[in-house]
Amino acid sequence: PMWYPIETDGGSTSCVRDSSYPPSYTSGVLFETREGCCGAFPAACVTRAPTAQPTTALPTARPTGFPTEQPTPDTAGRWIANEDGSDCVYTDLPWNMATSGLAHETRDGCCAANSCPGGDADTTTEAPITTEVPITTTTATEIPVTTTAAEQPPMWYPIETDGGSTSCVRDSSYPPSYTSGVLFETREGCCGAFPAACVTRAPTAQPTTALPTARPTGFPTEQPTPDTAGRW
């Protein structure tokens, strides 16, 4: 998205920022900031003061104008200075911009107001013509090449466990898309970037040892059970 001037429905000019500008727009009408657009087209940033009284007037006795013989074009090709003012470029501009003092019908007029390399003047009003040279291509049979991906070195990286927690592990099974932002040589590096993956779980508040039973769970045997016994 860039800042550039447009003509509103009311006929005024305004600087807007989006990606809907024509592909033919160059750096002479495209700006990174609103200040750049306003600096090149001050009329697009004039704040209108509210009127003291409504401006609705009585209807005239007859129409105030007649339609033109030719409709006003939406755009027109003009010569304008490039972004750094070192040359003149030809581009299509909205009609209100094409009729401004920054646009010129000829390269000569543009170079007179700006600097052009070599000082050559061209009085043409047409767009520059680009000669296209036909290119002959030959279709070659491509032989498929089988490549074996290099084995990934083992690294520390965070994973999500089955219980939903995060843990730092070290192996070579990480996705190939992982970068240095999630891959580490040491566990300390992984824990430093993902502290939640290295949190030690605190012990429970109460010990889990069960209470003794009311009576013994068994009685001793008459003879002690030997550790081993000889057998055939």
C-alpha cells in the first residue's frame, strides 16, 4: 500500500493510502508517507473550513453549463519528474493530476522544469515505444534429478506435549522450515527463548502416601522363603 492522490466524487483531490492505484503509477505519484503525497500535491490535503451558513442556492433560471463535446478522460499520459528529480518519466495520471503544474505534455517541457540526463529534449507527446524482439525457444527434454536431503543435525527446540504443555527437546525430527529463532545448540538457549518449556512442576501440597491398613495384609510363612533353590 502506498499514498497517492485521487479525485473524489465532489471534484476535489485527496491523498489516500491503499493498493488500488493503477500499475502504471511511478514514484512521482506514489509515496511512503502522507506528508510526501501532500508535499507534491498540496491541494489534496487542504482542510475545508465549515461555512457559516448552508451554501444551498436557489435554482437558476436556465442550466449553468452545457455538456462538453468530448467527455473528460479518466486518465491522460503525461511526463513527470521521477522520485529524485534526476529524469522525466512518462505515465498515465488521473485527469486532475494530468492538468496540474507538475505534469507536462512533452518531455521537453518536463526537462525544462526538471533536470534530465544529457539535456536532450524530446517534444513528443506520445508514450515511449518499446520494440519487442521475438524470442525463439527450444523445448528440451528434462531428466528428473533425484536429490537426497542432507540429514539435519540434532538441535534443541520447543514442542507441545500430549498434555498441552511445552517442553524443550533435542533431536533431528524438527520441520525443515524451522530457523535459528526456534533451533538452539544448547538447552539453555531453548529455555531462554521459551521459558514455559522449562518450568519445573512444584510438588503437591500434601504427600500422596496412603494411610496404614487397620490390620496386617498378610501373615508370615512358617519358613522363610529362600532366595534360590536347587532343582533338576
